[in-house]
Amino acid sequence: MKISRLEIKSQKALELNRLLNIEWPNLGEFRATELGLKVPGPIVAIEKQELIGGLSFTCYKEPDGEEIVVWVNALLVIPSFRFQGIASKLILASHCSANCLYALTDIPVLYTKVGWQVVKKDSNGTVVKYAKNT
């Protein structure tokens, strides 16, 4: 299996975007910038030339703040490849995308087991944060 960052208009990125929009219909297209900040390109897991998972980003305000920061927007592993550590590898690969990352998730353990911290929990899910040691 290979983990790679993609250009947002590449064929594999378009394939990932299609899969993510099936799962989350309001996700929309990948963007190069959002709210004045550069959005990191998506990260994918490829096995034998087949896309088996991926992670995308967006930019939005930090929780309970006004600063625009990078968020993991979506994380997906194809069902037949789940429970093999692929989601963890994608999340770990995201760490080089920004000094600080946030995610809103229903499965916080995917993030906390690779060093993310829980920021808050509410009816929308759990917000987790990764910050590089500076």
C-alpha cells in the first residue's frame, strides 16, 4: 500500500472526491484555497493501482475562535479494507499538512490513538486537534 498526496485536479483526486461525495453529498469539490488560506491537497491510500482510502482538507474557523485553520474535512476507507490501520496511516500522513489541524469526528479514537487531543464534544460530534511540537 502506498500513501500519497495528490494535486486536486488529478484523476485519483477526482475519484476520491466522487467517493467522498457519495458518503457526504454536501462535501462539494476540492478547493485550492478557502477563506484566504491554502488548502492542502488530498491524501490517498493506493493498493495495486486501486484507491482504497483517502483524506481531504478544508479551512474554517478554529473551534470557539476566529482564526482560520486547516481541518480534516473527510476521511474514508473502502469497507473491504477497513480495520487494517489504513485510516491511522492517512491521519498520520496529514500531520505534515499544517502546524495545527482540527477534525470533527464521530470516531475520535481514530485520531487520539495517533496523538490528537479532544478539544470538545457536542451534539455534532467530537472536535479533535493535532498540533506539532514547537
